[in-house]
Amino acid sequence: MAKTSQMHLGVFTLGTGHHVAGWRLKEAQAGAENFQLIEQIAQTAERGKFDLIFFADALNTGPKVHPSVMVRLEPLTLLAALAMRTSHIGLAATASSTYSDPYNLARMFASIDHLSGGRAAWNVVTGAFPEAAGNFGHANHPPHDLRYAIATEFVKVVKGLWDSWEDGAIVMNKATGQFADLSKMHELNHKGEYFSVKGPLNISRPPQGYPVIIQAGASEAGRDLASSIGEVIFAVQQDVGVAKAFADDLRARAAKAGRDPASMKIMPGVCPIIGSSEADAKAKLAALGEFSDPVSALKVLSERLGQDLSPYPLDGPVPTLPQSTVMQGHAVTLSALAKKHNMTLRELRDYAASAMGHRLLLGTPEQIADGLEEWFVAGAADGFNIMPPWFPGAFNDFVDQVVPILQKRGLFRTEYTGHTLRDHLGLPRPSHPTAGMATDAIGQAVAS
Amino acid sequence: MAKTSQMHLGVFTLGTGHHVAGWRLKEAQAGAENFQLIEQIAQTAERGKFDLIFFADALNTGPKVHPSVMVRLEPLTLLAALAMRTSHIGLAATASSTYSDPYNLARMFASIDHLSGGRAAWNVVTGAFPEAAGNFGHANHPPHDLRYAIATEFVKVVKGLWDSWEDGAIVMNKATGQFADLSKMHELNHKGEYFSVKGPLNISRPPQGYPVIIQAGASEAGRDLASSIGEVIFAVQQDVGVAKAFADDLRARAAKAGRDPASMKIMPGVCPIIGSSEADAKAKLAALGEFSDPVSALKVLSERLGQDLSPYPLDGPVPTLPQSTVMQGHAVTLSALAKKHNMTLRELRDYAASAMGHRLLLGTPEQIADGLEEWFVAGAADGFNIMPPWFPGAFNDFVDQVVPILQKRGLFRTEYTGHTLRDHLGLPRPSHPTAGMATDAIGQAVAS
């Protein structure tokens, strides 16, 4: 079966698992600071021939946050460590364009791409949590559209910095004493609305040209950003029809922006609850539910919907809320789900507790595979970010029981055929903007 | 021999070696982006029972910089990778307090300390190169004293963030569902002159309490900062008497600041040129000199002295220059050396080309060991940062030929006796500010 008809898989990793109470299971190992566990997850994903392992991030913590993210290893240093303990799998980390500096961040992702031999990916986020502002000396979290405008320029600057050195610029010619071919070095000299960055960056062009860009925007501004720069789209979707419409919309926007829509891989989050039978899977979900702390669970939902829900009656309908300015993808999807199924607040709370607001797939390995195939065949997804409810067992089950079915159906690779994350995703390596140009055109190209 | 009478050793790593032309030797492996080489250096240092491996940094590059630092792996991601490939050696990286953010940097060093099991160190620099400003949207590099004032507050904030969680705060009690003991979580609520940071940091207290702080300030402001926060002092010294006076001055300042002067390890840089005889060592230095590009060599000296020296006649005396505002330690030391030996500009250029302005030790392994012992016994140094002229051979020679002599003399450990960098250096783990306090005093202590 041709490569283009196979899906892509990532494992989205929160140290305690995605179910709000997953860490409390007897078999669960917990902790986003538990490197041995994270290493095991990465190696299991690599055994399952996954495209990538993916780490969330947030720049704040406190008593109100989900145990999964209260404390954790910093994602960029974590990727560098995992690069040493894996050989093929892509390594993706979230980093904020609101509270980072483009020169420092461009260096770090380039460095990880070098250390890993071309396996780095950057999930560009604008920062969903306003609490971060206080950690960075800002009186206020910038409003939504401003954050996206900053992000657009931020990514442009970072890509420009990655182009500071053409391939082959560092010649290290011992005989002549020439260390670098300075005709292949380019200053950026960016002066924009939000950033002014001279360059060049002090690291060679990354093995992948640019590390893979992941984006998860769901709002209007978010979709524009995602369709203009996103190579992997991390989406929150509950319904195949809505997901297909979302995917089609993003692909149309990408085409309008002059991109090949096939160069964008849409990978919604999915939480699989796998059992030997459907009843067994339901029993597993119920067992997780018994461990749930109702207060934590309601906090997860409140965060997703952008409003404190504790004043509302649990057995009443899900209240109609003003438009969220923080996690619009989650807010819209969960509100639609509640309306469709006429859910009470309690029911929506328990649903969101399971998968942090993402799609829940429940059943036998075959049923899970069916649920993935359905969306893939419908064009609603190019792949999936698997969000196990707890670690490591629930993820081991997916790799050992679901992946072989997908492989048997020809829907997923049985072996890596390349070495870089771009290879796995079937994405071309971006060429340097000056490639193939006559020497006298280079200055102009770089300046433009 | 008691631990306190043994010296400490670090290897200061520049990918192409410290001699400006070291990379051109036939046996040299070059490149600060060559991870296999850097890994080999770290493992050789660990085999030699070194305290630490230490990476320089700068936030700019361009045609004028030394090949060693034109392109390189980003130091923090590099440390995380090395943590996976080593087991005992301390891992030190340079990071700027002028062009970093305290929340992001505190997280990263904490994360590296967790990943390495307590082996991280942060070399606090204020940024010697004004060219960095243009990469961070600043019209100008802040002046020297302002940079040191910012650094002082920056380090205070970072330490405060490292204290966000007391030891044992993350309980992960599966039975009760309690994830964290929130009475052990502390907001920082810092509002200072340059930073406003709320906290808490989203990572547990580092295994070392605080990663080890390295400082290399040599100016008045630099000495104040070094003696108030530095646990390892990286110094540039050429003369044992001057070095002793510098060490005594720092120890006196530390005592005045209420610190135990023994909790500060002064480790000047030393470039060893090792031969089977003194004549052989001199021949090696001459061979390196033959590869030197005079223009690059003069650039190194110009950088160290803070002024472009190309207009001055090479065979005239070293000119008297205005006080440097960039690398005061280098400028003062090299100027004094030139005056003492009545050097021409050419002679000083060739000396600085060898060791980037640091002390050159030339001779047999015994002579090198003598040169280190002399300073150590005199109280001019608690140890040394070894700066090999090229890699990997010149460093292998030090570990294989000089270290055994130091060990035989009882001047250096023959085995690691601890696991953290603080263990190696004999530095206590800083206790949490609330340790041992009654509960009602905690709020006050954290607020103060």
C-alpha cells in the first residue's frame, strides 16, 4: 500500500495520563518528572513505529491545575535527553511564542534537531493560560488576536534564523584554514512589528531544514495561523462530520495561502480505552471514574470551557457560556457535544475528565482500530495523537493490540523507511531560500 | 589525604580547542556541533574523575568570531543530552542574565538537574559581547554596572523559583488522591527593580537544592557578584602572586557577605601543552603556531583587550588602552603580563592565541602537575579549568598523563565518592528557606 494512504500516529504525553484520575490506578506509574517512565513511553512508541512523541506545556502552575501538569520536566531539555535514548521517533515539544524569545528558541530547536539527527518538532502555542503573564513580568496576558499576530511574526523570525547558514557553510578546511564559507552565511536583519532580530543564528541549518511545525489553532486567527505554517495540526474533535469540515476548511485555507494541502497532516487527539470486550472497556472506564475527584474533574472542564463552572448545578443542563478566549477548540467541541447528546453538566464533566476534552474511543482493539480507520478514510484525519488515560499500561495495550491491526489493514507502517521526522510524515525538507540562485540574487532574496 | 586538600578539575570545552588554530592539526577533531566529539570529551573527563565539564556560550556570531564559537550546539540542550551519556561528572553551561528570562531559565536548569541526578551548574554571565543586543531587539547592550545589577536580581529570582516546592511536596498518594502537599508549595511574588515574577515554578526543587552557581566576574561589580553568589569561580590569571591576591580578595568579600569562604572554589583556566620533554612541548606549541592565521589571532587579542588592535604596529610595544568594558579580567591580566615581560604586540598576540588569554602551562606531565600544585599549595587556586589547545588528543594526554601524577601526589581524587556535583565540590546542599521553621513562620520567611 502506498505511503500516502497510511495514517500517522503520535503519542501525546502527560506524565500522569490523560484521565484526571489515571495516576491513581494501582498499575499506573505517575509523574511528569519521572524520566524513566517517559523514556519507556518513547521507546514503546518507537517499537510501535510511531511518527512522534509529543509533550504539552504550560508556563504556570498552582493548586488549581491538573496533577498531570502541576510539576514536570521542561520539554526542550527533555527532548534533548530523549534524543539520546531513541533512534527514529520524532520528538515534539510545545513552546510559547508569547513568553519566549525567538533567538533563544530558534537555537534550542535547531540544537535538538542536530542532536537527534533531524527528529525535532515545535508545537507553536500562544499560551492558553493567562496565569503565565505573572511569571514573565507582564501585567496582563495579551489578548487572543494579538497573541496570534505575535506568533505569526515569531515563527517567521525563527525560520529566518534557521536559514542563517546554508548547507555546507561550515567547511573546516584544515589545509587552507578556512573554517566557514562566509558567502553562505546570512544576516536576517528582521525589523518587524513585534521583533527586531539581526542574526545570524550561531548554529548551522537544522538537519531537517526547519524542525517540523505543529499548530493547534481552532479559532479564526488560529486556523489562519495553522493553515499557513502548520505541518502537523493537533486538533480537538468529537464528531467525524465536524472533524471533516474542519479538515476541509484548513486544507482550503492552506491552498489559498499557496501551500500544498497534503503538506499538512491533521492529527486530532484520541483517548483509547481498550478492553477484551466492549463491556470490559466500559468497566475500565468506570474503574477510572471511581478514582475521580469530582472537584478536579470540574476544574478540567472549567479550564476547557474558559469559565468557572462550580456555581452551576451538576444535574442541570450544561450552561450556555460566553465565547471562550482561551481554548476555543475545546470550548466549541465540548459545547456541541453536550448539546447533541443533551448532556447534564455532570455527564460532560465525566466525559472531559477521561480525555481532557478530546475524543474518547472505547472498546476492543478492533473497535478502536475501526474508530481510527473511519475518520482516516473519511478524510477527517491524516492521523491521530493518541492520549492514553494512564501510563504505561494503557499505552502498551495500544501499541501491542491496536497497532498490529492497523498494520494488518495496511493503514500504518510496519517499519520506519526514513530517519527524520519529515521522512516519517512524508514532508519535504524546506530548501534554503537562496538555493539555486545566482550569487548576485542572494542578498536580495535574504533581504526580502 | 583529606578531601579538603584535594584540588578540583573542570574541562572547559570549545569544540575546536582553545588554541586559535588547534582545529587545523591533522589529529584534531573539530566542531562545537560535533556531538560525538563532545560526548567523548565528557566521557574522558569522567574517566579522569573530573568534577565537571563546562561549556562557554555567546549569543551572537558572525565573520569576525573565533572558529570555536562561530556555530555550536546550544549549551542547555547539550547538557541534557550529556546527562544521558555520563553518570557522575558535573555538567555546567553558560547562560546570560541579560538576554534570558528567569522563569524559563530556572525551569531549564532545574530540569537538567533532575535529568542528571543532581549534576547541573549554571555559569552566570552578563554577556560580554555587545553584538548580542541586536539579536534580542535591544538598541544597545546595557552598560557594565547595569548588567551586574540585573544579574544580581536575576539570580535571586531564579533561586526563589527553585524553592517553589519543598522537598517531598509531590506526594502522589494513590489511596487518598492527594497529588501534592500544597502546604509545601510557595509562590515567590517577587517584585523587584528589573523583574516581577509570581511563581511557583512548575518543577520540583532540584536534587541539588540549587544547581551549582559559577561566576567569572573580575571587575569590581563582578567580584561583588562572584563573592556573593559564586560557588565555582572561573578566573583568568597568569601570575601566582596576582592570582593569590585575587583569591584572597574574593574570599574576604565572601566572608564580609556572610558566606563561608570555603564554599567558593576558585578555578582559573589553564591551557596545558604537554610533551615528552620541555623541548617537545615547545615544538608542539610552535607547530600550532605555524597553523595560526595572524588575522584571527589578532582578533582574539582585540576581543580580550576590548579594542581593535589592527592599526598598531605588531613589533612595537603593546599599546596602553582605555579600560575595557567587556572582558575586564582578560584585559587587566594580559596587559600586566605584557608589561612584566616587556612584550611586543606580536608576542602578546601569539601568547593569547594559545590559550584564549588564559595561563599557558608548557612541559612534561610532571612539569604541568608542578605548575598546578604550585598554585594550589599557594592558595591561589582551589582547582583548575583545563582548556586543551585542541581535541581530543591534547585532553586525552592530560587525563592519561597528568591526572595520575596529581592522584599519586594525593592532590586529586582517584574515585568519585558522591553522585552530585555538590558532592564532588564538597559543597553543602542549600536547605529550603522554610526548613525547620514552625508552620506559622513559613509565610513570613517566603515573603521576606
